[in-house]
Amino acid sequence: MKIKNTYINKVLQSKLIRSTGVLLSGNVLAQAITLLAYPVITRLYAPDEMGTFNLFVSIFSIFVLLANAEYHQVLVFHKEKKDLPAVMGVCVACVLLVSGVAWLTVPFSGKIAELFNAPNLRYWYWILPIYVAATALWNICDSVLVRSKQFRYISLYLVLLALLNAVLKITLGYGGFGIGSLFVSALLSSVVVLVFVLLYAHAKEGIFNAYKERPNLLMCKTMAVLYSKFPTYSMTRKGVNLLSKALPVFILSAHFGMTQIGLFTMGLLLAHTPINVLCGSLYKTLFRHVSEKVAQGQPILPIIKKYVGVVLLLGVPFFALLYLILPDFTVLLLGEPWRASGHYIRLMLPWLLAFSIFTVLDFLPELFNKQEGLLWFEIITLVLGVMALCVGVYVQNFVVALALYLLMRFVMYVAGSIWLIRLARTYEEQL
């Protein structure tokens, strides 16, 4: 018993467990706030309104990725502290450039709304550049906090963002502001919480002290070239991945309307968002932990195998139970108009299980300079996704389109997970 208790204490005291615990606590609370708000929000906004807003979010996500260009990841692991201001300079320059490009698309909001059969989008598209800048700047600060291991401020941001966003959506919705409430709430919450958390974290910890020095332009260029594989491969790969995930929204909206898109995206929010946030926390902690092991020339396969085993052990029975109760649970949570969302979540379950393994480990190619492999993986996934959805459009069946699309993604994520594990095994064979 004493040996067992000693082992448990060592596990609880490990940096990986404590870091994961801090992030998970914030993530769980943030998701709880969001889930508790859904039953009210879905009774204030119609499925077509949610569909229009989620189309906007899909466009926004692509701009955010371009604005960060994945250079913010360098802030986590770059060794030389004297170079950090230059890396930060590159990150901020990318945000300003892409935010400016986003402003240039605003005059074409009417054409964009017409393209996607979403007439209400034209009235709120102007929010995009500001929303992109606020979110991209947070991603930079998130990396700064990860580097300094100040995970509690990341959790604080997530909780406050979820809370303020929910309060604004409900308050403005009851006030009769209509679909605009969704857009305004997202923008205000992201800007207000960003400013508050950054000022608070810097006042308490001085997290930006290492970045105060004015960056040298030549050094910024040097850093940009040195880590050019991040925008070239990592950003491109994630961009293809984002586009692949948004394919149902972009392709099916014009053919099946905003109501079906709203029902699908609500199901995606309910099912994918908690898993994505959980995996995001695990990604951050495993990324730092595994990268330290690699830098020290230590084995990493036991960590990876343990993670995969836990996911399968817990995930399979949990998802099986969810499959049985999802449609009725969705009605209980959101209301009868949203029953179809529960059926769509059922189709997502195998993909979500494979996603929870692949997405947490997809930093391995970056550690071993194999970004090209991930890029080709995402390109193949994108092409197969387009083909699957086009079959559904051809037969004029929304469910067939989704089923084929999600089946394709499940198969690709299983194959990708096997490849990632092989990368770790190859690394250990070379030790």
C-alpha cells in the first residue's frame, strides 16, 4: 500500500499532470458554462441564424490561421531568449498584415453572402477584421504563457470568454436584437477578455518583460526565414485542415440552406467543441513535455502509447452510451426543433474518437521535421472530403453527404494516427 501511495503521489506531483490539471479545470468550467447556456440560446435563435453565424466563424477561422502563420508556436520552444523580441515582431507583423487584408474584403460582403446563400451575413461581416485581430493576438499571448508555464491565465481567459460570451448572447437575445447579437457578443467578449487577462497577467507575472526590447528588422527577417517551414508547411497544412472541416458549411449551404447548416453546426459544436478543447489542453502539455524529452534524447513512445490506450479504454464505451441517448438528450437540452442535431452527432462519433488521438499527437512531425508528410495527409483528406460531399449534393441528400464525409475523415485519422506512432518508434530506434 505504501508503494502504491508513493506512486500516486509522484504522478500527482509531476509537472505534466499538474499543467494538464490547471488547463483542464479551466476548459471544463468554460465548457460547462457554454453547455448551460445552450438551452437558452437555442430558444432565442433559430437554426438558420445559427447557421449564418457559424458560416461566419468558418471564414473567420481561416483568416485567424493566416494572421498567426504558425509563427506563434516558435515562442513556445525557441531556446535563445535574446531572439524572442524578433520572433514576437514577426508574429505581430503577420497579424497586422492579415487583419488589413480582411478589411479589404468587407466591401464584398454582399457578394460573399450571396455566394453562400446567407443574406444576413452581409450586415455583420464588417466585424471580421477586428475579431480576427483580437483572436490572433490572443494566440500569440497563449504561446507566451505556455512558454512561461503560466497555465492558470490561459484557463482564466477561457472561463471569462465563455461566461461573457454566453451572458451577452442571452441578454442581447432577450433584448430583441436578433441575429446581430451572435456577432456582437463574439466580438465584444473576445476584445474585453483579451485586454483584461493580458493586463492582469503582466501585472502579476511580468510575462512580457522578455519581449520589451524593440526588435531589430534584420533579426526579424532572420527569424522569419529560420522558421519558414511553419508558414510553409504547418500553416498550409492547418489551413487545408480547416478548409476540410468547413467543407460541409461551404459546399452544402448553397444547396440545402442555412437551416440544415445550423442544425449540423449545432451538433458539431455540442460534440466537437468539448473534445477539441480537451485535446487542445492535452496538446499543449504533451507538446512541451515530449519536446523536452526529445531535446534530452529520452524515449517518448511510452507516453504516446499510454495516451492512446487511455483514449480507447475510456472513449469506446462512453461513445457507445452516447449513441443510444443522443437524439432524446439533444431534444431535452436544446428543444424539439434541434432533434436532427442529435442524429448528426451520432454520425460524428467514430470520427471524434479517431480525432481525439490524432490531433493531440500531430506535433510530432514538427519535432522531427516531417511537416511535408502532414501537409500531404491534409491535402488528401480535403480532396476526399470534396468528393464525398459532391456525391451527397448529386443525390440531393444532406444526410448521405455528411455520412460519407465523416466516414472518410474517420478512415484518414486512423491512418494518420498509425503514421504518427511510427514516427515516434523510428525516433527511439535511432537513440
